[in-house]
Amino acid sequence: MASIGYMRVSTADQETGRQLDNIVLDKVFEEKISSAALNRPILAECLNYLREGDIFYVHSIDRLARNLIELQSIVSSLVDKGVEVRFYTENLTFSKGSSPMQELMLQVLGAFAQFERKLIRERQLEGINNAKRQGRYMGRPKKISDEDKKLIIEMHKDGCTPSFIAEKFNVCTSSVYKTIKRGNYNG
């Protein structure tokens, strides 16, 4: 039996330090990715790692799942596997033989977390639209200028590898591949 923890924050500049800080864990899986991301590789690795008899700790319900359906799916599959699931903030524990009241609490709290995420997104879009109307919102700044795109395409035509180009322009290789694939610079 092992105590396994899963901690998640939404962005790379956030820290997980306050999550599960009072619990002694045998292994910790830490992820810095939005819950909206469809692919959360560390969570997948963690869920695959868990074995019968393990105790799985998560700081709070909203750290584990994007929506109520996903939350119920993860918790029920772990409980079926013989893993005990504990949510620290909500003080909820799920294992074989959990009471109907515990399941109701999971559903209610999961629904509230899903509702809260939707409200946050709605307010965010409202703020963006207000900023656009006032001329203050210009979107994400370009990582590669039109001039640099020309150079990237020329360097690639001259035989430079995308990884070499990416290093020279201080961008990721996927940005270089996209620029090469588009083959133009909108300029």
C-alpha cells in the first residue's frame, strides 16, 4: 500500500507548494497544465501507476477533472481497481462501499466546480470583448515577426534544420515547422 499524490496547477509560473503539504506521500505526480487540456500526460501516468490498496490523494476536486462526467469516471475506475481516493480540501474519501451520501457530495461538488469554471470562462470572454471594444486588446504578441519568417524559410531552403533555426530565433521547433509548412510570411 502506497500513498500517491497528484498535484496540478494551470500555468508554468504557478507553484503546487500549498497542495497536499501536510500529507506524507510515497510518490508525487506534479503537473503544470490547464485542466481544460485534453491530454494531461502526468495524470495519465499517475492513474496508470496506481495499484490496488494504494491511497490516492488530490488537493481538491477541481485539480483532478475538467467536468463532472470525467470526475465520476476517474473516481469510479480507481475505486473499482481497489484504490482509495481522498480529496484533501473537501475532506471526502471514496473506496469500495462508499455511502450514497459520499457519492452525492462528489456529484454536487463536481457540478459546482464545473459551473465555476464556466463562470470564469464567461467573465474572461466578457473582459476580452470589453478590451477589444476599447481598443486595448490586441491578442497574443507574435513570437516570430514577418521579417523573421522570411529568414526562417530561406534558412530552411538553404539546408538548416528546424532545431538549428529554432535555437537561433529562440522559439520552439513547432513554431519553425509551422512557418515552414505555411511557406509564407504574410508580408
